[in-house]
Amino acid sequence: MMADAHRRRFDAVCVWRFDRFARSVSHLLRALETFNALGIAFVSLNENVDTTTPTGKMIFTVLGAVAELERSLIVERVRVGLRNARAKGKRIGRPTATVDVSQVARLRASKVSWREIERALGVSARTARRALQAVAKTPCNPTLVNALDSESR
């Protein structure tokens, strides 16, 4: 967007809130200075501030600082919550999918497509492939070798 601003491809930037445009007050102020120098208006619908006046610029700076503080507090609360959950033994993230690798191998050996395997087993094709490849790295299993060989064809 900044490159397009320098090419003067638009006359105004309209955002919902200041904090939706920039992650920090310094970035917000640098962008505003650039827009002012290029004659581009900056409008925040939620804060309703005219950034072309000195008072508007001051309010813009204060609101930007408050938005940055709010974002930092949210990040800190999330980190504390995750740390707390881990300390209580809770597992964070997606649950691991269980895949019947022998069924995947059997289906692949009988020329069933990955998409059909996905539908039949209720896991993504990528998860089924990954499980098959992981088991194929273990000592030789003829069914798995045939399934992987048919995949490369």
C-alpha cells in the first residue's frame, strides 16, 4: 500500500480503527507523516479523528498509544493463559489425528485416490500420506512398500 501511496494511486486511506492499520504507534506515525507529505488523507471511522489538524494529530497519537497498550495487554494475557494451561498439563494446539496406516496402505495398493481415502477415513489426504511415509521409514513391510510404489506412478 505504501508503494501505491508513493505512486499517488489513491487520495485517502480509510481504516476501521487505528490499531487495524499499524502494530505500533511509531509505525502509525511514520505512515501518517508519509501520507501527509503525499497529500493523502487518513480517516479512522471508529475514532472519528481528522489527522490534518494539530489537535487531530495529538488525539491520533494518544489513541494509537492506547491501542498499542491494549494489544500488548491482550498478548500478555494470552501468554499467561497458555503458560497456566501447560502447567496444569493441558495439551495446547490441534489434537493429533489417528490414522489406520494399514487401511491407508490397503486402499492405496488397490488404486484408491487420496481424495477417496480422505473421505473414507475422515482425515486429510496430507495426514494419510504423512502417516504412510512415517511407517514406511520403519523396517520393510511389503504392503506399505507397494502402497508407496503405487503413489509414485
